[in-house]
Amino acid sequence: MSAARVAQGLPPYITDEAALDKIADLLLVTMGADQAAVARDARPDAEARAGQAAGAAPGSWWLRVRYGRPGWLAARVVIAGLVVWVAQLAAPGDPAVWALGVGALTWLVVTGRWDLAPRARR
């Protein structure tokens, strides 16, 4: 990259403070302030980098259920299962049972996430 800059008569890196400030502002807007802070955080040890790449702690999905609204989530799961079960009893082997199952699963995924606790901020 620096060879291309030299071929154009430019220095190998950007030296203008105003241009660097604009680039930093653009990065903050596109990445978000929280990601930019993580990117600026120099964590030299490999264990810290591995922990950051791994994402959430194991079992955090259970904590989201536990500290959310577990009763409502359980009710949604039961309702979705009952819809499919009643459809199977009403019309065994009918392709509409599969369609209702997919619809119930979609409804559960779309509405059930509101019964979970918010994700932990990193």
C-alpha cells in the first residue's frame, strides 16, 4: 500500500492531523463508540483475547431465561406445542400440520425473545 502512495507522490502514511481526526470520527460513527473502545483496548495476553473472541459466558442463555420472564416464555412454548398437537389430532397427516408447526415456531422465536432478559453489556 505504501508503494502505491509513494508512486503517487504521497508520504507512506497520513501525517495531517485534521485528516486523522476525520478518520477517527468516521471510525467511531461506523463502528460505534463501544466497539471503538474495545478496539483501542490493548490487551496483550492471549487469554484475554480468547475470552473476548469466545463471546458470552457459558450458560448465559439460561441466565437470560431466568432473569427474564420465564413464566411467559414457558406459556408461549406450551401454546406453540398445543397448536401443533391439536392440528395433528384434527387432521393427522395433513400438510397443514407442518405449516402450523412452522408458523408456531416462527411465532415462538419472534415473540419469545421479548421474554428474555437483555444481553449483558460487554
